[in-house]
Amino acid sequence: MIISSEASPGLSLLRILVVDDDPSVRNAVSRSLGALGHLVLEADGADAALELLHDVGPVPLVVSDIHMPGRDGIALLAELREHYPDTAVIMLTGDADVTTAVACLTKGAVDYLAKPILVQEVRARVTRALEQQHQSLELRRLREEYQYDLEAQVKQLAQKNQAMFLAQVQMAVNMLEAKDPYTRGHSSRVADYAVATAQQMGLDPQFIDQVRLGGELHDIGKIGTRDAILNKPGPLTDEEFTEVRRHTINGEAMLEVLRLEHPDVLAIVRWHHERVDGSGFPDGLAGDAIPLSARIVGVADAFDAMTSTRTYRALQDTHFALGELQRHCGTQFDQDVVEAFVRAFPDMASAAPPN
């Protein structure tokens, strides 16, 4: 066990455990956190970390590498979730992609950091994780002790936690799109198209807010799809297409905590690839069985895909894309939605087609 601290006098100490088999990484993380006023404990593997926690008791935060000799960071995460459920866990990964790290989020990690580590990034992520952990514990305390008298405070904390979760998810979408120049900005454009269409249809402002958020997050499930498939220049095999189709279901699962406050967001994420004739995925819904929010985002998504350059084809001009939307009314797209989309963007509809 190694304990390090470079705290300034007067700073209250929080204990943080850093677990990595590489001593240089442990030292770099420990020094950056010690400078913030935290008491840093170090372990060179999962077993050593669990022995240390058995001796000194739980800590608010563990920062652990994923790939280590013997039991890896994923195994350590499972042990921590079972025996120290109030301990927040941040994973360190050297993987070229974020798939493994995202899998850790579904298993209970609160965040992940990519190697090589940056001091400011480590400090910012740790500070945020500790704030989230404190808010979660405070929320539970309030529910247990003041479940009747302090309902307003509980609601405020819950909303703050949800806002932080949404910020993390939106950051993940931006990271996903930033990896591919062909899809950069796709989600924000889809959200803008969908909102303008919903406004043209005279829909409720609260519903439109759900449409905006759903448009921004509609492809969040692609975080779990292999880069080799997302960036493939040619046709997908049946197996690859099956994996791509799963992004709708995976995305819904990732956002499950939003279901109570944002049901239409989850509907958009799961059903934006359904078709009104029932030939879409993942559930083969048809007609009005497809939620209106998903039908709106489905049109916006298709238009932006057609008018953006992709690895598998060049972009199409807006006249061609609008024509495709109208040609597939009643089969792929809802006619009322397409008509509202065209009304929402009269400049595109009235511009002269290219020669």
C-alpha cells in the first residue's frame, strides 16, 4: 500500500484509491489528485486493492485501469459494486476505441479516462465524479430521513443528477460523431430539422422539447457498434447489418433512467428506423403504432443522411432528397410529417434544381 498527499493546509481530505499495474501511471494520477487536497492510496492490482479496502475501509472513489495482470479492472468493478456500492469508480483505458469503457458504464462505473492521461482531464473528471457521488448519497439520505418534508429538495437533486447524466450522454454522442468526419454534426442537424417540422405541425412546446432531445440522442446506441462497421465504405453483410440495427435497442437501454421524464426520447431512440408500412426495425411497427415523435425524427434523419457525404456514397442534392421523401410517403415515411418538413424549409423546396 502506498499513501500519497500533497494537500495544502486547511483542505479537507477525501480518500481516493488509484489502481494500476504501471507505477508511472499511478504516480501521475496520484500527484495530480494529491495536489487537489485528496489523500491518495495506491494498489498495483485488483487483489491488492481489495485487500487494502478490507484493511482501511471504503473510500469515496476508485480510479482503476481496465487491463491488468490477474484479475482485471472489470472484475474489480464487479467486486466494488457488490461490496462497496457507495464507492464511485472511474475506469482507465488504453483501448483505441471506447467500446470496453462504455461497457464498464453499463456495469456501474461513473466515468472513464483514456490513456495517455491529461492532468487537467483527470482532475476535472474526478471532481465531477465526487460531486455526483455526494449528490447520490445526499439524495438517498434525504429520501430516507425526510421523504415527506423535503420532497422539493429531493426533486431538485434528482433533476440535477439527470441533467449531469444527459450532459455525459450528449458528450458521448459528440465523441462518437467526432471520430468520423462524415457524421460530424449529424445529430444536431437532425434535431433542428425535427424541431422545425414539429413546429410546422403545431405541436405542443413540451413535446417539441422531447423531439429536440430525441433528435440529438437518436444514434446514442451506435457507441456500442464497431468502428469498422460504422465506417465501412461498401455494403454491409447480413451479420454487420444485424449489429447496426441493434443500436436502436441498445440506445433505449442506455437511456432507461430518462423514461419517466422523457418517454418520447426513448421512443425516438428505439423506433426512428420503423417504416409506416411495417417493414422497418427493430419491432416492425406500422402506421400510427409508430409514435409521432419517432416518425418526425425518422424523416429528419433520412433527409440529413441523404444530403451528407457518407463513406459508402456521395451526398445527394436537396431536390433529390426531398423527392425521395415524397416518393416514399405511405411506405417508409408518414405523409403528414413529410408535408410539414417541406413547409418548414421552403427555401430548399423552391430553389432551382441543379443542372
